Amino acid sequence: MAPTNQVLVKENLNVRIIILNRPKQLNALSLEMVSRLLELFHAYEEDPSVKLIIMKGEGRAFCAGGDVAGVVNDINKANWKVGAHFFSKEFTLNYLMATYTKPQVSLLRGIVMGGGAGASMHGRFRVATDNSVFAMPETALGLFPDVGASYYLSRLPGFFGEYVGLTGARLDGAEMLACGLATHFVPLEKLSLLEDALCKANTGDPNTISKIISEFSSTPKLKEKSQYFRLKTIEGCFSQRTIEDIISALEKEAAKNMDEWISWTIESLKKASPTSLKISLRSIREGRLQGVGQCLIREYRMVCTVMQGQFSRDFFEGCRALLLDKDKNPKWEPSKLEFVSDSMVERYFQALDIKEWEDLKLPARSNLPSYAISKL
């Protein structure tokens, strides 16, 4: 099958450079792209001549996420199983990347959100830069941090993963490096030099690759108002057992010292879908104790329940308000946290009792997940 123009491939000796190529859509992942990436990753793993994979995005984004507006449109035209097909392929790709036997270097220029994080965070090397912007904004859309986010967010220090996953906070490259989402930071002007050096080295040895990236790396200073300097407050508040307790702890902090960050954090939680917040918190907490495969299988149950829309239509309402009509005024149902009971949350974690539906079947893999936290 010839490469599609949504995913480009450059061959350089034994290195394959995969370029996400929907720049006008900020490289949002379509079904066509996910299918092609799966095909390429399978082929390269079996090809002994391929030693290293470099991933990057065309234009001003690495990847802004999965094409959720397209998924919602497809669901509205056909049924939710169309969306389930997309997510099953995407999550299988995430698992393949997490257990890949060859090094993957992701050059994270520009936006890295949602599905874009899934296509990079599971790889061995994640290179942030001056204009990197990471976020998992799903709770504002009536969804939850998926693509294995309950695995990698739950492994960030000091409940920082809960903070990022629940609020949709945006992190810059320095913050990505500090919390471990990025393994390296390379200034923008050196990214193409790094790519050339990796191609010339023509090696698949992770230690050699790490040394090469380190030669171009620097340790950026965190901004004066960096969220990462709030780690102590984040740990105290986001370690609480429930969303209500988290908000209450933040409000107590605000009473002592109200500032822009505290008010933004409280406002972000209060604007998000109450159902999304509750299932997201439980998902990240469960992720701490699960392997990446278990996380993806559980997240697939959750996303299918969300798309089915039987218990809440918040995903469709969030997409309407933020992506389609863009009035930024979603009407969540249930509308308040207290209306979302534990039994309602539990439904998202159970297998769907529907004919022709089955749990995500991940391929047998021998390699351990490559995700590792690297701190400053």
C-alpha cells in the first residue's frame, strides 16, 4: 500500500522519519493516519534493516490530538461503533509504541495534545523544545484523558498528573522536562541538527541515541510563574480522595492566598464536565496500579461507554460547544458534581453488555513499556 499524503515517510540509511502531515488540522489524527501508522510500525519492527524511528509533525504542531470532531460527525451519521473502531486502532497503536523493540524519538515541536501525546509519550525518547505546548484537555470536552494517559500521568511526581489531567493545564517544554513527560529539551534552532546527527549515526542502540540527543540538549529555566513551582500545593490538593475534596482544598488555599493560578485552577475544574472529572480521577488513580495494557483496555471500555451516550451526552455537548458551534458554553448533564453518584461512575469501568461489543484485544508483546520519568 502506497503511503498516503496524511503520513509521509523519509528513509535515511537505516532510519525512518515519519511525518504527520495534516498541518491545517494541526496534524489531528484521522482513522487513515492511525491505520497507516499501525501499518508502518508493524512493518518496521519486522524489518531488520530499520534501526530507529523519528516522529515529527508538519507545520506548527506535532499533533493536536485525535480528530474528535470527525469522530463525533461519524457517530452522528452512523453509530457509536464507528468511533469505537477508531479508538480501538488508536489504542492498539499506543500499546505498540509503549512496547516497541526499537527506539522511537519524537520531536515535539509545537502542540502536543490528547492523541498527539499518545503518539509520543509511550515512546522511549521525547524531545521537547522552546515552543512545545502539552495538554490533555479532555475534561473540558466531556471526555477523559485517554490514549494510555492514566498510565503515564499517574507516574508523574507529586500528583502533578491529576492536576494536568483534570484541569487541562498547558505545559511548556521546560515544564515537560521537569515533570518527566519529556526525556530531553533541545532548543528549536538545534532540532534539525539533531535529526541529521541521528540519521548519520545510523544506530538503534538506545544508549548511543541518548548520548547524541544529550549533545544537543540543554536544561531550560522554568518561568518565574511556572506551575511546576506549585508542586507542593498541587500535591496537597490533588492528592485528595474526591473531586469535591480537591476543590475544597484549593478553595482553602485560595482563602489564604488568592492568586491567578489558584483562581484559574478552581475555575477550570468548575467549568469541566462533572462526569468527566469523576471518571478521570478514578482512571488516573487506577492507572497507578496497572500496566499500560491494562490501562488501555480499561480506557477503551470507558471511551465506548462515553460514545454510546447512554448515561451522559457530555462528550457530544462538549464537542458542540468547543469545536463545532464554538459558543464555549456547554450544558453538562448531570450539571453538578453532587449529581454524579459513585454508581454512575462505576458504569464507565464495566464491560459493555451489548451484542457485538468486546473488550480491546491487544497483541501479545514481549517488550516492557519504554515510558520512564526523567526529572531535572
